[in-house]
Amino acid sequence: MTAMDFEKILGKCGDCHRYQYMLMGLYGCLMFIVSRHYFAQSVISFVPEHWCYHEQLENLSHSDIAAIYSRFENPSCTRLESITPAPDGLGWNATASPEACTRWIYNYDHGFKSMNADLNWVCDDAYKARVGQSLFFLGSMCGTLLFGLLGDRIGRIRAMVLANWCGFLGDSATIFAHSLLTFSASRFASGLAAEANAYLMYILVLEYVSPSMRNVGLNLMMAIFYCLGMISASWHAVFLGSWRSFMAWSALPQIMVTFFYFLVQESAQWLVTRHDLEGAVLRLRRVAKFNRREVSEADFELFRRHCKVKESEASSQVSMQKQARLLDALKTPRLRRRLILVLLVFTIITLCYNTMSRNVEGLGMSPFVLFTLFALTLPPSGIVQVQAQRHVGRKFTSVMSMSVTGLLTAASGIMLRMCKQPSVGMTVGLMLASRFGISVTSGATMQMSAELVPTCVRSSVLAVIHVMGAALSFASPFILHLDRYFRGASSLILCLLLLLSAWFCLLLPETRNKKLPMSLAEGEEFGRGEGMFAFLRRGKPQDLEDTSSEDNKEKLMTEKAVTC
């Protein structure tokens, strides 16, 4: 009698029907919520044009105030001693005061009163917003570990709901923050949900839909709704006019994820690993009922038998799993070197991505407009990445995107540094090209990292590199803060990091058209004898499985999602 594995029983229950379309819709809604939650901290921290307050400036227009302050090196933080009309009657004469500013005049961008303006976190206190943002990334690192463990213990749905409640409570607490301590604590709580609220749902969708639907549907829903979430975050903030109102509206949708508990079935495969076969069968019955499919009891009985056989076979694999651990991988010289390079490349790219995504100020254009333009680069960058990896390989795509993005970033930094009033069009064009490039780089790096790690230790290694990436992103706000002291510093630092990661990537082997390593022994031998620039010679596949095939790609995506 034919074995009834999970893919076969799911096919009988329906893997591309009503339930799957509902899952896709819910996943799109969640990505919209996640995008707003993730970038809310950037939106509320936009710093409008500002100048030190003086009573004689009260009745002047913003353009007149800017003209008065234009002669000073640091107009935003220079306090004026006196302001007198010029002898010729054209303009004003002003003298600086040695005292520090305690009050400011703000030119609100599109009328939006940001947190920095409301709390006067500018000039000497500008670092406070950066500290809070850094705590958000620290919370993200802790949340990835916490909810990953909870997902394995109490189930994916419950862990996802709890993660979103953490995001809701953190964003709600941010509304009442008035000090650095309360702001940092609330951002840490909010950051706990930054990654977990999305990848747990990602796992559930991957499990219950067909491979073809995964490749097109998931990527399409993610790109479109994540992009829409970023755009809506910008202009919804403008519509509301206040950062506290905006945070309230960003927090509320996360409560809606609670209703997913009643709509989305728990992971049947997870229930099998918990030895709850009847619970897994119950979820599959519900999927079949929702899809209006009839599945015989004999089919479910075959599925039960298959699971019991696999469970008995697992006991013989326990010793192998115990031997194939991360520490054992570090004992193999070539594989250890490769894992270290993968860790360095992934963490550097994660830091660069998070830094560039938030670099929307001081470019001569409204940050709300720039945020929208940056969001629009996401869908086409995903298409370019997939096509490039398919035709020229993972390594070529990664190295070229890192190098080109680094050079574009350097060009924008040099322009900001050398030109007192650089061309807005040229600067924004370079930044958009850099944003497009880092999106391609990020996606290519994620896939290449997963393919280079042997299957037996892939979950643990990917867990480590994702946590390290979140940890290193702690420095992202401070890199941007350097622009206050040296204009264009963040762009030049990012250029060096990207070129360094491109060099590290050159030391890694190509994975296109190659059988991926499964054991530590295969990982040690993988890429042996391959030159640094061997990927430039496009050869024919050598009767090896193509890693870009549907099933293999989805397997890698699942493993990445489980550990991200």
C-alpha cells in the first residue's frame, strides 16, 4: 500500500483551494501590519527643520528665519544673542550667544509633529531617539530567540499571537513615553515582535500551500503588502499630524492578529513532532472541510501509519543528530572557515540594510516622499534578484550587487560631503539606486547563506546568524547619528562594509547547479578546488540537482523562516 506522507494527504485535503487563498490573504494583511510596526520607529523620529528660539523670530516666516541663520555653521543649534535690522533695510544682522538652546522653532514637514520635535530631542539630545531605536533591535534579537522557542513548545499560532501582543503593548507604551528610560523600555518591548510576528505565520503558510503557490503567491504577497505598509505608514502619519496618534493606529492592528487563532490551523507537522497524531488529523480534516473536499478515513489511517513509521525510524537518527551539531561543524577546518565567512557576510548585510532603510533625512527632500520612493523599489528588486540568481548564479549576484551598491553609496556620501548644496535629484537618484541594490543584496545573501550550510546543522547555524544580524543592527542608529558630526559619514562607512562583504563573498563557493551538502563530511568537501573567480566561467550542470528547483528552494525557505 502506498505511503501517505504529509504532502499527499494535504493534496487530498486541498493545497491550492479556498483555505490556501484565505491563508494568502491573511499573510498579506500581516505583512502590511508588520511593515507599519517595523518602520513606525523611523517615521516618529523624523526630525523637521528647526532653529533655536528667539522672541524676535516669532512673527517671521520660516524662510526669513532660515535666511537669518544661514550665516551660522550650525543653524539648528546656535542660540542668538540679538537680532537687529540691517542698515540698508534688507535682511537682519544677528549675533550668536554662547548659551545652549533650550527651545526651538520647528518647520513641520507636511504638518507632522514628530517625537523628536515634541520632546525636543534635537541637538545635544538627538542621541536619545537613537538609543531607543537601538533597544528596538536588541528586543528583536531577544524576541527571535524567545518566540522561536515558544513556537516549538506551545505552537506557532499561540506564539505568533503572543508576539503581536508584545508589539501592541510596546507601541502603546511608547505613546506615553516622556523620558529616555521609558522610551527605551517601550521600544525594547515593541522590538520583541519585530521578526517573530511574521516568520511564524510564514511557516504555517509554507506548510499548507502547494509548491507552485508558495513560489508565486508568497513572494508576491510579501512584496506588495510590505511595500503598501511602508507607504501607508508615511502618509497616515501625515494625515494624523501627531506621532502619538500615529503610534496608536500602528499598535491597534496588531490586536487583530488574535483572530488568526480562530481562522488559521495549527501546524500539523509540528503536532506530529509532539506525538499528537489525532491533533494533526483534526487540523487536516478542518482544511478539507473548508475546501469542500472529501477525504476517506482510510487515507487518514495511512497517514497515521506513515507518521508512526517515521517516528520509529527517528530513534535511529538521534545519535546522528547528536553528532552533527554546530560545535562539531566548527571542528572541521574548511567548513568552519566557510561558516565564519557566512556569518560575517550575513551580519554585515543585515546592518547595511537596516541602516540604509532608515537613511531618509538630510537629503533635501521630504522624508515622507523618500520613504515612499524607497518602498516602491522593493517589488522590482525581488524580481531582479530571482532572475539574476537563476541565470548568472548566487555568487555573481551577491558580489556584484554588494560592489555596485557600495560604490553608489560612496558616491552619494562624497556628494553630500563635498557639495554644500548638492543636487537633490542626483542625491535622491543615488540613494534610490543604493536602496534598490541593498534589497537585491539582502535577498541574495539570505538564500546563499542557507545553501552553503550543511542540512544537518542548517537550523542551528541560521538561528545564530539571524540573531547576530539583529544584534549588530544595534549599531545602525548610531551610524546614522554620525552624519551630525561628519556629513556623509554613514554612506562612506556603509560603502566600506559592503565592499568588505563582497570580498568575503568572493571567498565562498558557488552553489548554483550543485548538490547542496547534507552531512558535515559533504560540507567539508563542498567547493574544494574551486577558484575565487571560478563563478565567472559559466559551465553546464554536471548531472547535479539544480538548487533553484521548486522543491529545494521551498525547503530552504522553510528552514530559513523557522530560524530567522
